[in-house]
Amino acid sequence: MFLNNLVSRTADVDTVVPKLREYGIDILDARKWLAAVIHVEKMERSEDQVLSQHQELIPISVKKLVEDHLKPYCRFAVFDSIEGITVIAAVDQDNTQTGLINLLNDICRESRRFLEVTITVGVGHSCGTLQEISRSYQTAVDALGYRAIVGSGKTIYINDVEPVSRGKLQLDAKGEAELVSAIKFGPAELIGTVIQGLISRMDDVRVHARQYQVYMLSIVNCVIRLMQQYDLDMGEMFGGQTPYGEILAGIHRREEFAAWLIPVACRMNEALNRERDNTTRKVILEAREYIQDNYSNPELSVEMLCRHLHMSPAYFSTVFKKETGQTYINYLTEVRLEKAVELLNTTEDKTYVIAQKVGYQEQNYFSYVFKKKYGISPTRYRGAQNNG
């Protein structure tokens, strides 16, 4: 059809005026023109809705509603295009673009009220010549793309949702680092704050719905990479959503994105904390075993132990104190003195021999440490045990 060719840029511009006159389409000689595209939302089947049982009647009924409302107001053409029911409206001296948009809003309400059909209307930029109407049509289609952002069942004017962009919308390195750090270390309040902050960036720019979705998808991909890095169960983290399609369904609507993502991030934080606690317990157990096996070595130090554990001494000292309630040196001293007591009780070894066996090269220092803990010297301790 000629009008379809006109909005899709395939019509010969030189034939526009003759063709419109030939077909009796009265939209020539206006101040400006604009295109609107009407999207009929899917209906739930109901016994009470006649149209839901006769789907083929819906476009006809909607088109009739449009014609009835627009006829008294402006000159127009209405036809079916690949994107939906399409209107080319002429704006003359006795009507306005604003008035036309208000009328389209009325049509949305009446469609819902009388036809029980939800329609959304995308309205494009106006144009000064009919030869430019394809641009208006394309921006009307773009306006419909914002349904996921502003909702269905209303008129969406492209100028309202897509003014000059106030900045780019993308997940930068700083935002990604903050998100990863919050998920890894928490707490839950910080996770919520960071995610809400990332989502609030969508309020600071006006871009097309596709760019909002790309931005949300980049956040989800960052989260998935973190899951893979730490070998977390993706199905468990996503609350049972395993196929990628199910995951993507969670980012369809911007206003629901935070409510969907924050629990996912908190589950990841809990899993990482559990894994960190398990790892710490394993490290402390291995450290204790290493000390038990090497306490007799006078050269045993936290640096030597940490080389064995492949861990920095500073971090090890922190987690060891947190897990055991003791410093490394106090724990080592306790092990050595317990072994010394055992040798004093079960052998006839001289004190200096016992000192060497438990890792002290200097007998005097061994005696000092022993007396500090037990209140008497090793010799007197043995004598008291024998006398007892």
C-alpha cells in the first residue's frame, strides 16, 4: 500500500502529492504532520469479553474508535503497518499537536473502558513536509519502545521520553568495582545502597528503552562473572532461575530491577562469607597442625608458617587471632610449654635437653617463659610432681 511505502521510505517522493490526491487521502497542505503508531496489548482470554474470543475484530474495533474520535478534530489517514495501526495526522490552523495527543490519550482510556482492550500509542516528532513523515513514523515506533519504562495503556510522546540526552548510561569501571566490593564484603545495607545508586543513574539520563535494558544487562553480567569467578551455584543464587531467558525476565521492568537484584546479591554475599569462613577454618586447622609438627624447630616463625600456607603474615595474624582468640606467638608458646610439661612428667631428660626439644635454644629463656606461665621453674615443677 502507498501509505506503508511512505512511512517506510520506499515511496517515490515525487509521487507523494499525486498519489494522495488519486487515493482521495485528505492530508495535504497542513502546517505540519506527525505519525502515531497504536500497539494493541495482548488480551487475556475471558468468557465476558467478546473481543477476546474474536481476535480478528480487535484491530477493526480500535480503528473505528480512532476514526470516530479524530474525524471531528483533524484530517488524518489511518492504516495497518508492520508496527501496528498507524495514523498520519495533519496539524492545521484550527487544531494543535498538544490537542491531538490529548485526544489520543482519550482513545486509550475509551478503548479500555468500552472495548476492554488495552492500547498504547507512540507519537513521533512532527515534520514540516510529508516527505519526512517516515522519520516521524520511526520515532513513533521508538516511543512505543518505552512501554517497559512508563507503562502501557497510554500515549507516549517521543519528546517526553527522549529529549536531548543528559549523559551516557553505562556501567563504568568505578561502578562495577563498587558493586563487586559490596557483594564480596557486604553488609546487606551497603549492597542495597550500591545497587540503588547504580539504578538511580537511569533517572539522570533520558535514553531509549533499549539502552536502559543494555545497562541493566551489563549489571547482571557483572554479577554472573562474579558467580563464575567464585564457582557459586547460579541457580541457587538466582533463586531457581537457571536458563538465561528466565534471568533476563528479571530485568524486563526497570522499577522491579532493584527488588529482583538485591536479594540475588545478598545471597551471593552470604555464600561468599560461608566459603570465606570455611577457608579460614581450614587455614587455621592447617596452621595448628604445622605448629604441632614443627614446634621443636627454634627457627619456626610466622613468616615460615605463612610461606607454607601461601598467605601474608599480616592477614594470617588477623584471622588467627579472630578464630582462636590468641596471637600466633602465644599459641606457639602454649604448645611448646605443654610439650615441656609432658616431657618433664614422662622423661628423666635434663631441663636444657627438654628446652631444646620444645624449640628453645636458651635454657634460661625457657625457664623464664615456663615460670611466667606456671609460677615455678621447670626443675621445681618436676620436683613437686615427683614429691606429689
